[in-house]
Amino acid sequence: MQKALEVLREGGVILYPTDTVWGIGCDATNPEAVAKVYAIKNREDSKSLVLLASDMDMICRYVREVPEMAVQLVEVNDKPMTIIYPGAVAGEKGCMKADRHVLAYNTVAEDGTVGIRIPMMDFCQQLVSKLGRPIVSTSANISGEPTPKKFAEISEEIKSAVDYIVDPSLEKGSTGQSSSIIKVGLDYSIEIIRK
């Protein structure tokens, strides 16, 4: 935990188990770290990333207005669910300076939305909580390749590109399934992106 936090605070990239699948992560308020994640995945930065937050309070700090529907979904949810929120509080496009009070511009979709999940796994909960701000959680694969469900399935290319690999024995808390994705609007609209 301590080493992972150190790497995140220094703008590094970690490989870590989440409540769903193995993820590549960094401090979501650090645009340079986020750019490294895109480079590792060989992915265009026009595609937004999923973030992990410790609780609804943290989400409220990085989303201008949280739809009531999202709060209700989080309260009744019993499996990994990513919610796409409108109105992300983000830094200016192109600004590479880290600011812990705003999300890195390159974590947010072009329409200003951001996908955030509250993880259902102690390790991830504690990691985000101790960091005090959201972390990126994108699958540990090169863009377009299959998502690795277990540590043994992660390519050497990914393992050698990150700054720190969390203890693989912690993966026992992972489901091996991607989260559902639901987009919510301030007008009470709900769109299921992935079941």
C-alpha cells in the first residue's frame, strides 16, 4: 500500500487489482501521469478513462452537480458499477500541471462527462481514500487486445511499462468481470452503456 501511494503521489503509474479486473492506474488529477497511461495502452486520449473514488463525498468534489438518480443507484448497488456523470470539474484542456482540486483534462470525455466507480474491494477503497483523490482505473491491456482477468494474463509489455506492480495475491478480491456502465443526466435520464 505504502509503495503504491508513493508512486501515485510522484506521478507514476501502477498495475493493480481492482474489484473487477487488473487495472493500470495513476493520480487522476495529474495530466502527465494520465498521458503515460494512454501511452502504455497505446490508446488515443480522446477516449475517456474510468476513475475510482473512495465514496460519494469524493465524487461530489469532482462533479459539478451529482444527479439524485446517481446517488440512489450507488445506494442500492451490490456489484461493480461505473456511473458516467455530467459536468466533471477538470483542468483546462492541454494544461499539464497537476492540481489535486480538479481532474486532469485528459480523464474527461469531450462532452464534459466522467466515468467514476466506487470500488467494492478493501485494497482499492483504502488506496483511493489514503491518496485523497480519484485514481485512474483502465484495464491492463494494450488497446484493442483482450482484457486480462488475472495477473497471469497480463502481457510483459504492460508489466515492464509501469512504475510499480501491486502484490498479485491481492487479486482474490477481483471478480474478473468488467463493471456495468450507466450514464445519468441531471434530467433524470439513464442510459445503460454496458450491462
